[in-house]
Amino acid sequence: MKIQIQFRNGKGPLVYDADSIAEAVERAVKEDADLTRVDLRYANLSHADLSGADLSNANLRHADLRYADLSHANLNDADLRNANLRHADLSDADLSDANLAWANLSNTDLSDADLSYADLSNACLKNTDLGRADLSDADLTGADLSNADLSHAILQRASLIGAKVQDKKLWSKRPFLSLGQCGSADRTTLVFFFEDGSEPLIVCGCFKGGLAEFKERIEEEHAGTFHEVEYNAMVDYIEALYKEQQEN
């Protein structure tokens, strides 16, 4: 049957003989068709292979993209509000300036993705791989990051007000702390403070745990080295901030 792919900017539709919109879009991607500003609102694209596709400025609101392969795709400034991206592969994708408000990104692979300046407010990112993702200047207000992998993620200037990590709401006054270029691998260490006053969560490379566990790891791996001094200075700073939270 004839499937039409519509666009937001008034240019004529692409027409394919296909059994589904997903098949038609896959063919368009393979033929390097211009899909910028494509209108795929509410489209069922689950399991579609869209790797490397240029979907910049696309309208994908409410689209079903479960299990889709969008690795290396260009989704710059795309509208993905309320889209279902559960279990999708978005590794190394460009999602800068994209609108992902209220999107379901649980169990999604966003490793190495560019999410700078993206709107992820109220998005579900539970169990999501955000390893090495660039979330600088992203809006994560109210987002659920429970059990997400944030190892080596960049969160400079990101807003996490009202967000959740480990199924706990972050402290509104100071949701997180980013300590860059520290430790044995010059990595960024992330520290999350919780609204309920419970022990902060530390994410440092492959380490993810509380202060007590972090101190033990430092002793086990860096005793007697300069890195021990460096890490202990970080611990002192984190403990001072945690004490401030407890007292206020």
C-alpha cells in the first residue's frame, strides 16, 4: 500500500510502497532522503532501524519508538514530547536542544549521546544508560533518574530541581555537585543530595555508593598515594555540605 511521509515545512510528501510507516521511514533513511522537519506525530516506529538518520527538527511527539535503533542519529531540536523510547538505542545520538519533556526513556541506551540544552523535564530515565552523555545545560526538572548509569556523564549547569535519583527526590537547594578533573583518572565525580536528608550518593567512574563506601574504596585502592589525599579532600568537602544540609 502507499504510505506517505509528511513534513512540517510544507514540502511535498515522500511516498513509498510499504506495509507500515516504520518500513517507509526505514527505506527513506536507507535512501538518504531528506527527513529534516518530518512530521511523524503518533507514528508507530517501534523496532525500526533508523540508525544514522537525520531527523533534526522532526516532530515525533507521542511517537512509539520502543526498541528502535536511533544510534548515531541526528535529532537536534527534534520534538519528542511524550514519545515512548523505552529500550531504544540512542547511543552517540545528537539530541542537543531536543524537547523530550514527559518522554519515556526508561531502559534506553543514551551512552555518549549529546543532550546538551535538551528539555528532559519530567522525563522517565529509570535504568537508562547515560554513561559519558553530555547533559550540560539540560533541563532535568522533575525527571526520574532512578538507577540510571551516570558514570562519566557531564551535568554542568544542568537543572535537576525536583528530580529523582535512586527513587528519592533531590534536595531543592543543592540537588547535586560536580567535581571535575579529580582523582586517579582525572574524571568528574558527581554527588547527589537528597531532600529527605539521607546520605549523599557519589558517582565516581565505576563507583556508585554512599560516603562510607567511598571512604573504604579510597583506603583499599589509594592508601599512601597523592590520590588518597585528593579523594579525602573531596570527602571533607562533601561531608561539610552534607552537615550544612543536616543543620538547615
